[in-house]
Amino acid sequence: MDLLLWITIGFLIIGFVVLTSMKKGMESNLAFITANMEDEESSTKAKFIIWWIVSATAWGIVSMILVVWWFHNHFG
């Protein structure tokens, strides 16, 4: 099979596993932030959640690019 296909599948699976494993921690961070709005630690946890959202978005965009690139190379 094609190397690009394996890279795409591996990137999708590994990224999905990492994001879902971090989801529970993000939920607990969000609960801490909503309970302690004025605590300085809330600011740090909020930045961590924002970076998690940014990284999840970047993973999704790169995943879409890899899938489109594989289809273009395979069927184009």
C-alpha cells in the first residue's frame, strides 16, 4: 500500500487517541475555572485549554489536508 496512506491513517488515529485521552483533563480544568474564576491558577488552566483547542483545530486541518492529498495522488 501507499506510504502516504499509512502516514494519513497513523496521523488520524494517533491524533484522535491523544485528543480523546486529554478530554477528561480538559473537562476537569474547565470545572476548576468555573468554580474559581478569580484564582491565578485559573488563568494558567485557561491558557492550557485554549492551546488544546488550537492544537485540536490544527490536527483537524492537517488531517483534512492529508486525506485530500492522498485522494488527489491516488485518484488524480
